Amino acid sequence: MERTTHYDSILDRSQRITWQDDCYVDLQAAPASPASRADAHDLGWILKHQDQLRRFMTTAFLEGTLAHLRQVEVLTPAEETQIRAAARLQDQVTALTSIVTGKDAHSCGALRGFIQSSESPEARLTVSHDSMVQEHKEELLRRAEQLRDRDSSGCPELSLSSRTLLLVDGLSDLQQKEHDLMQVGATRGRRRNHLRPLGLAKLLEPLTRLSLPPRVSLTVGVAGIGKTSWVRHFVRQWSRGAVGPDLSFVLPLTFCELNSVERVSAEKLVAMAFPHLSDPAVVLSGRCRTLLILDGLDESRHTLNFSDAAPCSDPKKEVSVDELVTNVLRGTLLPGVAVWLTCRPGVASLIPGGLVDRVTEIPGFSPQDIQLFLNHHFSDGGSAGRIWAHLESQKVLMVMCYIPCVCWMVADTLTFLMQSEAPESLPRTCTELYAHFCSMKAEVGEPRGREKAEPLHGSRRLLASLGRLAFYGLLRHKYTFSEPELRAHGVELLGQGSLGSGVLAREESALSTTYRFTHLSLQEFLAATFYHVSSKRAIFDLFSESTVSWPKLGFQNHFRSAVQRSQQAADGHLDVFVRFLAGLLRPAALKPLAGLLALGKEDGAQKAWAAGFLQGLLGGGGAAVSLREVNLAYCLQELQHTELLRSVEEDLQLRSLAGKLTRAHCVVLGYLLHVSPHCSEQTDLSGSLSAATVKCLLPQLLFCSCLRSAPRPRHDALSLAMAPSPSP
């Protein structure tokens, strides 16, 4: 009985501890009142948001907070002095929250009420930052998964684990002025020397302890190199917390999306593209670190005019898209937002260098990368080995494979050819390869052991419409298309089966739905098929979009016109189109598309004429061999008129070029510097070069990674050629 009484006295804390309400929650007591629960909620809210207060507080907002708390008699003058005595702003916020949470419940409620009722960006960020960030990351991950599911049948996002960005000082003349495939051919996909690799996690970070993070970062790369893949990979990694821990928001936009907009404000654009963000003004305010990604400037239908664009600093003001982007890059608009811009090198050269803080480049596949990709693509090593041997024997195809997306197209096509019941010899030219690719996607043409997926007539009509779309898009430098534009060219995707979905990629977003060809080279190939067929019966210039032009009768006149326009194009944007146009004169290249193009039997006369015409152009030109002339040799390769090409290559191999380097030979030698295995590591022109020859070849010799030229007695031809002319 005494023991029971003793236990009861221990459990009865009200008899033993008179101040238990200050440090205990009495489990046996009555439930807390609503008022006490609200008080505890206020305290918990401040403790939860104190990190955001320290992060987003500004001096002006702190002054307003102190004035309010002083007015409602939460802070005494001594406490306010104590807060102001802290050295840093973050320390002042820490002192404020410490004092307020140490007082009664009224003090916590007063601070919370002031912050939640304030309309300042600092207060809105403090209240909603964490929930907005979490919701935004979840939405970006959801979109990423949708993209993966939709793109599973197209060009895959190739593994980026073994690849890295390269930090560059600027763009070379070759990158600024030439076609993507000519850049890859001239450099053989090699990286420039002395370039610093830069991992994705370091893309937006300072390079040294003393430097600042870049505000505008530019990443360049040829079409199909993986710019969009890098952007999507970064967004996924950030959403998972793997990169950019200091970034509160990442806003990925593509110029395909912006093409559907005429006039818009910065805040409205964010609200349209990311409707789940409840407060776009706060996201763009600069109070938290936000990254705006603008992917694919080369696909924009808007021309940026940095000299005449009207300045705009108001994120609520509606302006044209080109003015909006221009002002963002200038820093006039959204100066506190970091920008990551991607585009092809030729378009990047139009951006004033002073606006860009960091330039990175995406390198192409190395030969080792190509082998790894083939081993991954083929289930058995024998097939991968056979394809690799074929690529090594056909250097033009190997050069194309330096571009990851094209490497996928090559592997996919060759896999299909090797698995067919009646395998043919593997393609030796790019034209043959792309013809087989389109035939594979259409699943018509030569029998391949598969059932036809769509009627022949429908596929024929669709290929013609796709070719027309590709050709006139190429003339206008247009690479993305809306659904109305597709319909205007006769391309109806609904119910068309595999051909349309196989050559066109669909891009969906909150702003628009657009289409583009799987790769730029595929658009150029389809444009060539349209021109090849149309030139057989056209009586007017196909390059003229007006209804009135000079009559142009016969295929030869149209072919000559295409080559002349290609030679006159300073940026080389018709180079690959003309290569395909020449290649389509070979019956072997047309055979896979015989059922789709509905052409009569070719007698070979046009091929012989074109070969003579192209070879005749090799002897003309200016003082130095240009890449436009080198492209003529590429055309001869596609035509498989290779007698001159083989002759010069044999002389190069035997070092017997001395005295044989006519103007035509110099053009062919410039081509061999791109593709010949004898020039891959070291180009040996010992005893072959005179001063005049070097001057003629100099623009192409600059692309040699290692040039060997034995000096003549007393004078070196290379030195003589590069020496300045004497003054008159």
C-alpha cells in the first residue's frame, strides 16, 4: 500500500514540479487549445523558413520588418540595436529570428503575419520558394520521361557519360563560314589542340576562386552533335539534385517553341511555358539564382538585330521575340538571370563576342567512340566488326559518323541491310546510304522480307511532299515546321505510317507543336530527290519561288543551275544538297527508291555528262583552292567517277606528285586531305610542292594536323609561299 502511494506521488507531477508547463507536455492533461496550437504553428513556421529569410533578405526588406516589429511593440530599442550590430546581413537575420522566437507567441505571429502579407519579392520567395522549386523539379522530370517515351524510336540521346564539353576561346573561320559537314570533313572530327575539358557540373561555375560565374554561356556544335541531348541531360540532372545546387530554377526553352510566338513579355513567356510556376515575377526577379536555357538559336525564325533592337528592361512589357532575346543577351532585361544558349557555329558568329562570358564546344565522336557505339548497337561482335571494316574502307561514311546522330542513322541502316533476307552489298556513298535509310523507313521498294506498311501510291505522294518541304525549307534556311506549314506542302502525317514518322521528329511543348527532319543531312537528301525528279519536267527555275522566271528546259540546265548556286553560296549551305544531287545520277543509289520516285530507267547518259561537267569545273576558280571547289570532288565521289581521285591518291601514296599538280589535281588533293587515310595522321608532300602550288593549296593545308614538306636547297617552298610580297 505504501509502495502504491509512493508511485502515485511520483507520477503526480503537479505535486512534485510546479513549473512543468514550461518544459513538459503533460500527456495526461486536456488537449491543447486552438490558440496554443496556432502559437506553436507560428513558431514552427519561422524555424522552417529561417534559412530562406537569411538567403533572400535584403537591407530594405529588413528595415521594413524591424519598423513593423517596433511599431507592434515586439522589439525594444535595445534589441533592435543588438540586431543592427551584427556585421553581415545574414547575421542580422539570425539575430532577429533568435530574439523573436525567444519571446512569447504574439511575437512569432507578428513576424510571420508581416512576411506573409508583404508583396515584396523577398517575402514571396521566403514563403513559396521551397514548394515552387520542388513542384518545378517534379514537372521537369515528368516532361523528361515523356520525351524519352516519345523519342524511343528516333535518334537516341546517346550516352554522355564518356563525353565532355570543351572550353574554347572563340570560333574559327571554318566554324563561322562553312557547312557543318564541311567542318567535320576538313578537321576529320578532330578536336582543336590545347582545349580544356569542362564537365557539365562546372558549366556555370567560376573557373577560378577569384572569377565570377558566367552570366551568358554559349555552347556550339554542328547539327546532330548532341546540343539538345546535353540540355536535356543537364535538366534531368538538376531536377535530381546532381548538378547546380545553387540554382533555384532552371527554365529550358527551345527556339522551336518561340517560333510560335510573335509578341510576349518575359513574365508571360515563363507563365505560358511553365504554368505550374505560381509566381513568374519572383522566379525572374534575380533574388534567387535562375538559369534560362535557350536551345537551338539556329532554328529560330526570328533574326536577332543587336544594333537596332529597342532596349527593354521591363519584364512585364510585351515585345517581339527577337527583341526579347536580344535584350536578355545584352543584360538589359533580366540582368540577374543566367543564360545558357546553344546553336550551330555559323549562327553563333552573329552574336557580339562582348555579350558572351563563356564559350564551350561539343566534340564529335572519336574513332574509338564510333567503335564503342557500334559494339553497343549490334548484339553480336561479328556484325559490328564487319560494319567497322566497311566504314574504314569508305572514309566518306566514316567522316559522317563523327556526328553521333548520323552515326546512329548509319548503324540503323546497315543493321537493316545485314539482317534482310536478300542482303545487298553495303553502300559506298552517302547518297546510297540515305536512299536505303528512307526505303527502310517507308518499308517499300526492293523486297526486304518485310510486309509493306502503307500503299505504294501513298508513300510516293508523301515522299514527293516531304521533298518539296525539304527543298524550299533549305532555300529559306528553315529547319523547323509547324503543322499548317506541313499541310501547305501536302504533308499529312495522320495515317501516313512509318515514312513520315521515320524522317520527321515531332517536338511538343506547352507553347507549340513543331516538326523537323531527323537530321539536317536528311533534309538535304530529300531536297535533292525533289529537285532530281522535278528537273526532269520543270520548265522554270526551281530555285525561284516566284511564278515568273527565265525558262530553264532540260535536266542538264537545272543541274548546272544547282551547281552554280552552290558555288556562289558563301556559307556553303547547298554543298551537301549538290553532293546528293550528283549521287542520285547513279542507278545503284536510285534503286532503293525506285518504287517511291517512279522514275523511268536511267541510261547512264546524264551521269556521264555530269561527271564531265563537274570535272571540267575543277580547272577553274581563283588563285587558291576554296572549299566550294573541294566540294566538287565530293560530288565526283558520290557520282563514283573516281579515276582522277584514285590517280592523285596513288601519286600521294608513292610521293610522286612533283610536277603533276595542275589546278584540278590541287582541288582533288584538297579533298584527299579530308578523307584519305594517307593524310589522317601526317600529310607527306616531300618534294611535291612549289611556291605556286603551296599558294594554291594553302587554305586547305591549314587543316593538316601534321604536314611534312622537305625543304629544297636554300629555300623552303612553304616559307616562300607564305612570305609577304615585296613592296613595289
